[in-house]
Amino acid sequence: MSGQILVLNAGSSSIKFAVFDAGAALQRTVQGMISGIGATASFAASNAGEPLAGALPGATLTHDTALAWLFDWLDTGGHAARLRGAGHRVVHGGERHAAPILIDAGALAGLEALAPLAPLHQPHNLAAIRALAQLRPALPQVACFDTAFHQTQPDIARLFALPKALSDSGVKRYGFHGLSYEYIARRLREMPALRDRRRVIVAHLGNGSSLCALLDGRSVASTMGFTALDGLMMGTRTGSIDPGVLLYLMDERGMTSASLAELLYKRSGLLGVSGVSHDMRTLLASGEPRAGLAIDLYVYRVSREIGSLAAALGGLDALVFTAGIGEHAPAVRDAVCKAAHWLGVDPDPARSRVAVAVIPTNEEEMIARHTFDVCGAARASRPPATQAAH
């Protein structure tokens, strides 16, 4: 399949995008973002590190108008006419989807039913799909799921200690950041120093943070569960919390489910503990004592969960850091490695029994690869006359 692949990651106030030349190499040609949607929007894009110009309209943009403008901008660069497919990051695929899918009306309806399980992400992911279907109805769209990679986990790792009827209805652990972990697993196979390390913990540390235990490149356990709220402390999310705290806040403090969601998703984590910022860079540069406390708690929670996943793996052969904090905060990495010294981890590679690596993640490339494969398979399955007409 020749042409280009568009990758979209739509959030609550932003649309990240990238364009890849379709083919075995999948070379990225353009990447960028429209941010500030719903307020004062801004645009930035580049090609091989060189900035590209683009002037947004003055009015406040919605997701629909932002996408419409983006396609006009892509048209001016000759990209839109060459598109052969669009791939979307979709956070939740539920039980049904262990692999990317070509989107149709039925699939979209099924994904909309999962929105309560990822309320910060799923509605915006799907809104971009609907908007693009209106703009380019003939363009194939592919949903790539953050949950799919974790479907290799054994049943015992996915169950909560709840009645069977609830588990059977889908109340279980799903895991997230799967596109990132899938990319890292792929990279590990390509790296001679790491390809034979069977028991690997990958630390995806960013504004959203999680850990994943890989055994021979397959997910066997993760820190995120039923929603992307579980597990590690994050930028603004609590991570794991005693459910009794929530009952107390409802019964004794009169909090509603909506106010709890606001607290747990948007006012907690690094921001809530520090009272300064959700951004690790700001906290590391701050002299505020509570900024230091937030960093210490973050490292403590990561370190505890590394122990938990090492137990699930039966040992540890490699620890890999990725994502914004994992890639760019050496002080955090060093603190985590020191806390995991008992497992054979040392920040000094020469002294570490466990291999320690920093591997930049690339979820966009993973989405582009899946989209290329799914669209290519769909084209191959069409009758010759249909392919020619398309």
C-alpha cells in the first residue's frame, strides 16, 4: 500500500497528529499538535525537526473545527490527498478487542459504551473518529487500543476479589498504555543486549504513569486495572487508594460521584500532594518542601509496585524506563534504581545485575504500523473491481 498514514491522538483540549509514509519503513514526515482547543488554541508542527508554519483561525476552536482546519493545512502540503488510512489511539477496547480494528458504525457504538471506563480519554478519542468520518467519509479509520496488549495476561492477574457475576460482566483489570508497552517490547527484540532478558519491567512514567511486567515480551501483569486511575501516583491522579476512603468521602463529607471523579482524576497525584504543580520538571526545580514530598511519594509508589511485579515475574532481568519522566528525569530514575537495589538493580550499568535501560517510546509509530497492516489487509480482501474504484 503506497501513500501516507495519518495518526491522531485526540485529548480533551488537544489533537496530536503525525503523518507517515506508508511502507515497510514507515518514515514519519510530519508531526504536530493543536492545543488549547475550547480556549485559546495554538499550533505547532515540524518535519525532521524543522518547524512548519500554520496560522489557526482567530475564533475558539472545537475538536470538529480543529480537525477541519488540520485537513485544510494538510491539503496545502499535499498530504491529505495521499492519505490511505487514519489511525487513532483509543484508550479502551474492552474484552472484545485484542487487536486493532477497522472502524464502522457498529464498532463505534460498541466503543462508545466503554466511555465510562476511560472518561478522560475515550469520549475525545471517539469524537475525533466521528468528526473525521464527516470530513473524509471514504478514508478508512483504524482504532488502536491501549488495552489490547494486556489481553495476554493470565486470568488470575485480571480478577478482582468480587462475586463471579460482576467479573463475568466485565469488571476486571484491563491495563493501559498498551501501545507504549507494545512498542518497547518490539524494541527489546531488536536490541542484542536486551533481547534475551526474559523478565522485564517497563516503567512508563509520565503525567499518566504505570508499570508493566513482560515475560518473553508479553504482558503478564500491570499496575493499571479497571480504569486508568489505578496503580501508580500520577500527575493529577491518585493511583491506588483504599476504597474505604471513597466510602468515607461520600458518607461523611457528602461528596457525589462527580466531585469524587474531579478529586481522583484532576486534583490529586503530584499536583495534590505538592500543591505546586503536576509537572515533574517544575517539582524537581522547586524548593518547596511539599514538592520534595510529592517526588518522594512518587518514587516510593513506583518502587513498591516494582517489587509487586517482580514477584509476578518470579524475578527480574531488566528494568526499562520510558515516557516523559522515565526518559527525561534522571534524578527520578536514580532514586527508583536505588530503591530497587535489593532486586539487583544499580544506576551504574557496570555494577547492575539487572539491565537498566532508557528507551524512548513511540506510540505514534505503533499506531501507524497497525493502521498500515489493517488497511492493507482490508484492501487485499476487496474484489478487484472495488479496489480499482477506490
